[in-house]
Amino acid sequence: MIEELLPEAVVVVEAYGHEDADTPLFPEEAALMTRAVAKRRGEFAAVRSCARRAMEKLGVPPQPVLPGERGAPRWPAGLAGSMTHCDGYCAAALVRATDLASLGIDAETHGPLPEGVLPSVSLPAEADRLRELAAERPDIHWDRLLFSAKESVYKAWFPLTGKWLDFMEADIDLTADGTFRATLLVPGPRVGARRVGHFDGRWTAGRGLIATAIAVPHG
């Protein structure tokens, strides 16, 4: 799902169903799950199994992936990455920090958002565009895709800024051809000598899922 959305330098490992849910955790990780319900523990373990396999593919010894500020994963030095999980699916994407400044991935079950959620996560212009896209591609739940894109935007944004980004602070322009642009409505992060004003991303749908991904280059 997600590998096809990202540059070749990015290593993506995915798991479907209950695969890897019983993967042993590092002690530091297990300590965070002592009071978690079984479903939460399984998701936590499965996505970290994906992350460790991605580390190995990059030649990095597997290490704990602990949540940092606002729950963002803390990666080993020299790596940038992102993780996602939803019912029946999880994935981790890792890249050497010399190859990309940041990346963000998200996967969602391909179905409509719960009633009342869309107005709380979308700008009026976005909602207007979703109606036009729905007429063109009624097979896609565009409201859920917009939500996923905003999640990917935040995951790419936070490692560059260390700041919260509200749903209303990025204007997502989705296209039917599998791409989108997120225009930042607040001052963007500095990446090298430039200030970033937008993120470009890609999306796909299949196997009952919608997935979005953003790769932020250095230059």
C-alpha cells in the first residue's frame, strides 16, 4: 500500500490482520503497555515489529521505539520515520535522515467518517472540493481520504517544528489521480535554507484501506 507512495530511499514494512501482534517488546516498550487492553497492545507490538524490520533493512540494529512529545515516535539517531495502524493493517516507513528531511504516513479503513466529524476537520473550500471529487470518483470516500492526508501532514510537520498543527491550519487539495498538495496556513518549517510553504503527497486505495504519504526533501 504505502511503499508505492514514497521514494525508493524509504524502507516500508507492512503487516496485515493480526500478523506480528504477539511480537515481544523491549522492556521499555512493555512498561508502557502494562494497563493497555489486548487490542491496543497488539497494535503497539505489530507496528513496532514493522519498525524494527525496517531498521534492519537500513543496517541499523533493532531498538525500542518510544513515544516522545505528543506521542511522536523517537527514532534512532540518523533516521527519520513514521508509523501508522488501523483495523487490520499497520506499517512503518524509515529513511536515512540524509535522504529526506521528514516523512509522514497514514492508513485508514476505507469508509465514511462518522457523522459530524468532517466539519470539525475540514475548511469550507476543502468540503466544496470533496463534493466535486465525489461526483468524479464516487468509489472513493473522500472525507476519510482528507482526514488521512491531514494526519500525514501532521506527522511530517511535527518532527520539523516540534509544534502542534491544527486540522484547520493546512488546506488539502486532493486530486483524482492519486496526488495532493497541503498548503500550510501558518508559517512553515525551515528545511535547510528554505521555508516550506506546502507539502506534496500521494494517496492510494485498495484492500479496504486508504493510505496517504508525504516525503519532505532537503532541498
